[in-house]
Amino acid sequence: MAEEHRCQPPQLCVNNCGFFGSPTTQNLCSKCYRDLQIKEQQVLALNQTLISSSSSPSSSCPLSSLPVSVSPAHEAQVERVIEAKEEEKEAAPSSAGAHANKCMTCRRRVGLTGFQCRCGMTFCGTHRYPEQHACGFDFRGMGKEQIAKANPVVKADKLQKI
């Protein structure tokens, strides 16, 4: 198989980026192929969220795990949605940046010594603990998720009795 690849002349990337592509990456260079995979993952994630939000919570959709062919118009719409979310993320820190140097509980100026909580707020030394500022972050749920990821269920195969 390696001999087959040596005989073929090198082909330029399909996106005309100037690099060489290979048949294993759909005639794309490594960077363009990685960007294509990222876009496909984002489209699938968006489709799954749309499917899960439109279906009732009691029914599960077995078709959501199947690969979906996406039209170019739909990809453009997904890209616009992703860009809008990125703009919202960029706009949010600027509004929170005005109050980043004050404790959100007692409004004391904290400067560089402020503590950033997981709920996204900045607090002074006395209000930095979740019990002191009535934090709304779900630490218990986060802990359960971490434990579930770190300790997958291991189940041995059943043995047949002789």
C-alpha cells in the first residue's frame, strides 16, 4: 500500500491553500482537513441540541447518533449562529469588566487580590467561599460528573458454566 502512494504525484489541496493534500484526507491539507472535522462536529452538536430541544423529554431519538448530511445553506446558517455566540462571549466580559475590581457582595474594592468564583463573580477575601456569598454554582453536580468520568463502569463478561 505504501508503494501505491509513492507512485502517485503529489496533489495540491482542494481548498487551494498552497499545501499538498492526500487521498486519505479527501485531498485536503492537514489544516483544512482539521477545520473540516471541527465544522462537522459543531454541526452535529447543533443538530443534536435542536433535536433534543424539539423532542419530548420522555422519548429518546435513536437517529440522533447517525451521521447527517448537511446542505451548504445549512452550514452557512450554523456558521452565522456560531459567530453570533462568539460575539456574545466577547461582549459579555466588557460589561462584567466594569465591576471586576469590586466584591459583588460587599462592593469593597479588591483590585488584583479579588477571587474569581466558579459562578463567574469576583469577591473579596471574606466572601470568596461559596457559603459566604450564596453561590448558585452546582458543586455537587460537578463533583458527580467528575467522578463519573474518572470511574467508568467496569463489568466483567459472564462465564459459562461447564
